[in-house]
Amino acid sequence: MTSQVKKISKSATLDLLKVDDQWWTLLAMGSLYIGFGLAGGVIQGALPPILRAAGYSIGDVGWLFALYLPFGLTFLWASYVDRFSMPFLGKRTGWIIAMQSIAALALFAVANGEGLSAGTLFALGLVSVVFLATMDVALDALAVEQISPAWRPKAAATKLAALGIGGIIGGGLFVPLFDWLGWRDAFMFLGFAMLVIALPILSLVKKDREIEQQKSAAAAHVIKEARPSLLSMLRDRQLLYRLLVLTFACCVIFPLAGLNRIMLVDIGVPLERIGWIVGTLGPIAMMVAAVVSVPLMERCGLLRALYVFAGVCLIALLALLAGNIGRMELIAIAGATILTGAVSGMFVAMVTKIIGWADGDQPATDYAAYYGISRITSTLAMIAAAQFISLIGWPAFYLLGAISIPFVVLVLRNALTEGAA
């Protein structure tokens, strides 16, 4: 679209959002984000011990973590979500319902596949994850289009809190549920849950159609509209700069928060206690950060909120450093938990801007690129950091982390304040 048509389209969309119930929009989207977090919790926290107890080898169970790959690779096919519409519902809601339904069907197949080979179960799980990840792309695009600028901090916080709730359910409560119901009924329950949590999004179909009609009317002024694509984003210097900044920030903060459970093992913390932190305190810290971040950003502004969470990161890193050197379990556990919350708070600030940055003619593609590329790169950075720690040790790692946080804040400050978003 030309810049003039973009302005017409955005103005018309904002007029629609003035009469929209933003709270209900957040709740409807939050329901699906809970399901997304539930799936992640099941993959990371529930399925490994369940499959191991069922007799599968450690090597087979290890392949489960490859199911995370589609979550970070959605930018490769997100342009198709922007380009095509399903022949029912609205443009975004059609994709959401279709992808969620197919993911549920894959879970029903898993439910009736007890005793299947590990490879077959992995394939079914991969199908479910790919479609859930695609659903998430469409859902993020819906958030970009249906959430007004003033509500973007609440939208970012809602996503984080919902993922935390889903993580607690999937990584914690699903295990006893599995013991109670058994393989078939537990996965049937999970599949039906995925369908039920998608129902509130149906209330947004009308608004979805109205926004798409406004965009189509604006696009009618253009002889030939550019097709959504990842390359068109990467050619834009401003968008590429933002992507590089996000990637740098994520490559610093997520390894700092993601490797601490290994450190706790190294100082002798029992595995049962570490499991409790993973399944409970981590997601709770995420939800606390989500709740705190909204009033903090609304009262102090996004940048000051970022400074606060960065300061908490530094305090947590000092606690981790002291806990590691002195082998003080409680201090190390507190530091790991606080750091999870602080990093989550920083990410809320980043997601708030991502929603604004993706507010163009290809929101699914842009959002997936900002979110997916930065996260998958940070996952690779986490793998590299683990190797690096084996050479320099945990104290040096945390000191380097503390030194890096101010640089992260500096580059984020420049990116979050440049241009209009």
C-alpha cells in the first residue's frame, strides 16, 4: 500500500476500535494464549516424564524439545496468513479457528495412539505444534488490528500472564490429571480444551470482517497492492534495525534467565525443588511481572518501566552471583525467580512496541518476524552460552550479564523512541 492508503486504512480501523470493548477483546485473545502456554507447558514439563514412565528411551524423549522449533520459525510462512483468507469467518478469525481445530484433531489422534512408536507420536505432536504456532501468528495479527494504541501495554501483559497460566496448567496440573485419567482420556481432554478456549474468539468475527472491509476499501485506491512477504520487511532499513535490536536484547536476557536451573543443580539444589520452581514459581513470576508492568508503563512511561525491570535484573544477577559463590540455595533460588520476572517485564515492554511496529499492511508477517527471529536466535544463543559457561564458570557469566544489561537498555531505548509506532 502507499503511505496515503495506509493512513486511510489505519484511521478507519481506529474509528472502529473506539466503540469496541477492548476488555472483552483481551479476554477472548487471552483465552487462546492460555492454550498456547498450556501446550508449551505440556511439551516442556509434562510429556518428558510421562513418556519416560511409559517406557520410552531418554533419547526418544529428548526429541520432544525439537517441537519448540515451529514456534520460532513461523516467520517463514506468516506471509501466507497475511495473503490468504479462509472461506469462512473473518480473515484472522478464520485462520485462528481452522488452525486450532486441526491442532485439536492431532491431539485426538495422539489420545488414541497409546503404544505407537516414538516417531509416530512425534509426527503427530509436530502437526499439532505447527498448526498451534500458525494460530498464534493469526492471533497476534488480530491483536495488532483490534487493540488500540492506548491498550497495547495491557495486550502485551495479557499475553505474558496467559502464557504463565497455561504453563502452570500444562507443566504442573497436567501430570496428576494424566495419572488420574490415563493416556487416552487425558489427551482427549486436552484436545477438547483447545476447542473450548477458541470459542470466545468467535465474538470478534464481526469486528474482524469490518476491519478487513475497511482495509480492502483503502486498498482499492491502489492499482496493484504489494504482496506480503518477509523480504519486503528485511529490505526496510528501519524495520531491519528494529529486528536487530530486538534480537540482540533477547540474546542477552533470555540466556541469563534460561540457564539458572542448571546452575542450581551445580550448587546442589535437589531436583524436586528445581522442578517446583520450573512448574510454579517461574510462571508466577511471569504473571506478577505482567500485572505490575501495565500500571508502571501507564504511569511512568514505557522507557522508565524498562529501566525499572532492568534494575531488578541487576539485583537478581547479584543474588545469583552471591548464591553461586557462597552455595546459598535460598538466595540462588530467589535470584533465579526474580530474574525470570524481571526479564518477563522487559519483554512486555518490547512486545508493546512490536504490536505498534507490526501495525501495517502485513501484521502477521511483521509480528512473526520480530517475535520469531529474535526468539529462535536467542535459543541458539542459549545453547552457545551453555558451552561458554563450561569454559569461564558461572560467576564470570553473571558478571558479564550484569555488564551487558546497560547496553541492552541503551540499544532498546534508541529503538523504542525512534520514529512513530
